[in-house]
Amino acid sequence: MERLRSSPLHANISAALDKHLEAIHVVQSRRKDEILNASNRQRQGAPRCQDDRDVFALAAAIKEMSAATRRVRTTLWCALQMTLPK
């Protein structure tokens, strides 16, 4: 879109994209933690109630990623509208 406009996009667009990417990385990290902790607990025979913390952390990260996705979709739509010829 920047090439089509021949000018840089607003700084908020880049910030929204960066926050979305960061939210994706957080979800990936929480999922890896959940998998590792679940496999370790299964080997040790630990009680299942510890899984709740991992699941809640993952759920919170997914909720944040969902909100970031909505924001970035709206931001990109606005950028497209500014890019299209009038």
C-alpha cells in the first residue's frame, strides 16, 4: 500500500501490525508452555488441577490476539481506503 500511495502509511498502522505480531508470538509461547508442562506432569503423575493455570494463560493470550486481529483488520481496511484512488 505504501508503494501504491508513494508515501508512508500512518505510524499507527505499523504499530497495530507490530502489536498483532507480538500477540501471535505470545500465543505461540503459551501453547508451547502448555504442551511442555502437560507432558512433564503426565510423566510425573502430578494432579491435573495444575493444568488450569496454563489453560487460563493460553486463553488470555488468545483473547488478546483476537482483539489485536480485529484492530489490525480495521487498520488495514482504513489504509486500503486511503490508498485507493478517489
